[in-house]
Amino acid sequence: MGRSLYYFRKDSGLELDFCIRYKGACTPVEVKARTGNAKSLKTVMAHPEKYHVHDAIKLGDYNVGRSGAILTLPSFMAFLVTDP
């Protein structure tokens, strides 16, 4: 899709699958093969003053939905994550 993708990892083990620029902001993208816990993503989202992120996207075996600031999408809808 012509996007620059970045990976984030700390020595503590916290890691994000991808970080993209979405709607002008750094947005973490978590990808799960199955429905699962996204512990690192939840940690980052709980500390916006430290990580400077306010929204996130989770792709996997999900229905379309939103839980707080996390948008969940089925993996096959990843192509829709584009800037307007």
C-alpha cells in the first residue's frame, strides 16, 4: 500500500507489531492470528503521556468494533486503513 512501517520494541519486552502515520499521528497497529490479548498495546494506550499515542488499530479474527481508542478490524479489511 506504499506505507512506511515501523516496529517498536523495548528491553522490557513491550513490543508493537507496527507503527504507522494515520490521520497525521503515530498509530500502533497490532496484528493477531487469533482473537487474543494485546498486552503491549493496552500498556501503551494506558500511558498516552509517555508514548504520545491516542488511537490504535487491532487487526485479526474480529468483527468490526471499537473498544475505547482501539479500532478492531478483521484482517481482510487492512487495505481500508488509509488516510482520507
